[in-house]
Amino acid sequence: MKIALGADHGGFPLKETIKNHLDRETSHQVVDFGTYSEESCDYPDYARLVAEGVAGDGFDRAIMVDTTGIASAIVGNKVAGVRATSPTNEFTTRSSREHNNSNMLVLGAEQMGENRAVKLVDLWLETPFAGGRHQRRVDKINQLDLE
């Protein structure tokens, strides 16, 4: 799987943890879109880059880390074709994939520690979309991009 990864300054340390985990423990190809330090930056710039990556630039999934997990999800959902979700536990993480076919995971660095974040990333990457009745609903979400 090819994954677009990004963060703002508040999410930078956790992004580095996630990147190191994915590089060491998985066979996924990870492309880091920045930021590359804790120097103050604007989260919309990086959230847009990773969202556009999954929307049409050849990435299978996108992961973004900011301070709250909310702001970058808002940005991601402004990009046509992106279904950004900001789960905080195993149930919402699994459901975001099974029911919503989420293609952009947004984590809040102040919402969880490293171990929880890595666990949610792995769960999100491993959980397949259930299809079936959920496909009809995802189609309706995607239709909104065309209106």
C-alpha cells in the first residue's frame, strides 16, 4: 500500500513515530509530505497535500497528524474523493473503514499517546471496507463531490 503521510508542527513528533513504525514493521511505502520540524506552520497546507495524494496522485491511503485531529479532517473533506475521519478508539477506527471506506486518517497528537496512535494506524490500515449496504452510502457521500 502506498501511503501519503503528513503533519503540522503539533503533530510532527507523533508523525515521526508513525513513520518509523510503518517503515520498520510493515511493507507499506510511505511518502512523507512534511512538515519536517516542530517549527510553527499552517496545518491546511500539509493536510491538503496528503488529501490530494489520496484523491488522485496515486496513493492508496493518507495519514495526517495535527494537534486535535479535527482541523485537518475538515481540510481533507474539502478535497473531492477524500473521506477523512478522525477516530479516537478501536470501534470508530474500524467503523471508519468498514462502513465509510475512509481513505484519510487524521489523528490528534494531544488526543492519544504513541502506542494508541500506532495501534489505531495498524487497525485502520488492516480493516477492509465491508461493501454491501455500505457501498450505497459511500456512493451518496461521493455524489456530494459532484454537486
